[in-house]
Amino acid sequence: MARKPTTVEKPVYSITLRMNGVEFKASGAYLLDAMSGLGVDYTKVKTKGEVIVSKGDKNYTRIIQLPKLRRYFASKILMGGFIRDFEKLLA
């Protein structure tokens, strides 16, 4: 009798960024994948933004000022701070 392979479903993160009337959406298995999928770099960040991060049925909204929002999208290393903060809130 053959066993069925078990698959563990990874939580799917979705992120929405609203800046100056423009909305960017992405999702991924990890928060870094979702943030990278937004297609935003620090040069596109011109105003403060509202970030909505959700994992399953939990979601969290935060308004982030311009300097900090630019820092988050400057490099993957700086995205680590953003990811650490939001993953703790959604745990």
C-alpha cells in the first residue's frame, strides 16, 4: 500500500501598498517574496504610504512616513527590519 505524499501548506502572505492614489499588490509564500513582487524601488516612493499585510485571516495596517518607507525599499537587507516587524505582528 503506497503512502500519499504529505504536503505542508505554507502560509501565503499578501501585501498592499497605497501611495498617492496608486495601489500596488503582491503575494508570496514568504513576506520577502511578496515585497519583492510589488515592483517598487526607493525611487518610486514619493509620499507616505499605507501598508496592509495579511496572512490567512489576520491582517495588519500601518501608515509609514516617507523616510522610513524609502529605507524599506532601498535594499533587501533593510527590508529585513520591515519583515521582522510585520511577521511578529501576524504570528
